[in-house]
Amino acid sequence: MSQIERVAIVGGTHGNELTGVYLAKKFQQYPNLINKPSLETLVLLGNPKAIAEGKRYIDKDLNRCFSKQNLQNSDFLNYEDRRAKEIKQILQPQNQPFVDAIVDLHSTTANMGLSLIFCDMHPFLLRLAAYLSSINSLVRVYVNPQSKEGGFLRSLCELGFVIEVGAVAQNVLNAELFQQTEQLIYAILEYFESCNQGNIPEINNTLTFYEYIGTIDYPRDERGEIEAMIHPQLQFRDYEPLNPGEPIFRTFAGKDILYDGVSTVYPIFINEAAYYEKGVAMHLTQKQEKVV
């Protein structure tokens, strides 16, 4: 792996996810906390207007605006499309290479703990994940190849990824999750610095990760109205096994709807508030292990 010379830390891609917003503001105020001898660290507030208004976004989800097609289309005039183009220019100033890594900070109302989200199985990122999970057993790793084409900020560079923490309500700060995320960022930057110096940290070479299978929506009627809720037995059980025949939803009339899959899966993003509008009740994953 070549040197990692420039790293972007982005908070507030969604304006109501305050963990990333206030970590970015802290790092902007105290850059010495993230300065490394071999690294230039750029800190950016992703969606300032949405942050000011306490909303996820103004016109559309900024974290779906970074596809090549979107960024090359001059006809888009809404706020987030313009902001996506501005961010790309910040991450790649004129006559300079693109940043080597993007760390995009998010929080979720789902019980995701400390999660790393990757677009693919990049060997460097898998080794980073193995290192982070070896020093902090709370770290979980989610690989979602579908996100590479979804216009996500992290898809802009080879070493782009998300730190997703929860459960925390929108527009709320949770001190424990804030501090855990902060320490994770420091560990990531230390790892980058060590790699640049040729001192790659030794790790447990087997990584446990969760790989995307698909999504499930809430049961809906012909008008698109939700007819059932996440079952109480499933709520807050992100990364735990869901077996065929176990309850997944409960209707408003009190009837249980069972998972009708043929094999055990591991749901995550269970009952994420921002995903109601996207038609997603949860992501389903397979639990995997890989020597890295």
C-alpha cells in the first residue's frame, strides 16, 4: 500500500446526526488532536445548511448525491447536488490528487454499536478493521458492495468508509458514543501513521464481518401505509442471529409475522428512523470470517 498522505474526516453529511457534527467541530477547533507527522488531515462539515436547521437534509439525501452521473450533471440545481460538487472539489483541489482516505461519521437510531461500513473487501481496509476490532471488541464490520453504486460519499475514493454509531436519537448527543467514536478515529489515524512509517501493527489475522444480503421493508397496504412494526423480540438486536420462523414484525392488531427465509441471517439497521422514507425496515447480512 502506498503512503496515505491526505485523509478527510467528514461529519454532518446528515445534519441531524450530531456525533459527527460535534466531533468535526472539535477537530476543527483543536487540530493538534488529529495532526500526524506524515498525514494531512482535512476536517469538513458535510451539510452545513441541514446542520443549521437540524434536519437530515434540505432537498435530498446528500449521501446519495456522489455518483459519477450526479457529479457530472450540470442541470441539478438543488442544494445537496450543489453541495456534493463543492465537497468533491474540496477533496480534490485543482492540480492535486484526490484524498487518499475518507472517514465519514454517522449515527443511527438502530443499535449498531461501533460499526465500520465498507463498500468492498479492500485488503487494506480489512486489515485496518481487524486491527481495530482486536483493540476494541465493540467494533463491528459491515461490508455492503451495493453501496459502491449508490452515490455515497465513501464511494469517492478507494479507502472511503463510514463509522456508524448507535443507538442514538436524531438531534441528540450521547457522551459515551461520542467518546468511543473519538477514540476510534484516533486509533485509525495512528494506524495510518504507523503504516506510513513502515510499522504495520500486528493483528489477529481472522476478521469477523457481516456481508450485505438485501433489505426488508415493513409490511404495507395497497396505499403504501405501514401495517406492522418491528417485533419487540427483534428490536435493538442488531448483529444477532434471526432464524427462520422467528418473529420479525407485529401488526397493529397484535399478530406476529415470522421470518420466512430459509437460513439464519443477521439483521442490522433495525428500525432506523431515517429509513422509513426509503422503504427499509432493516438490512439482512450473513456472518463471515476471513483471514486478512
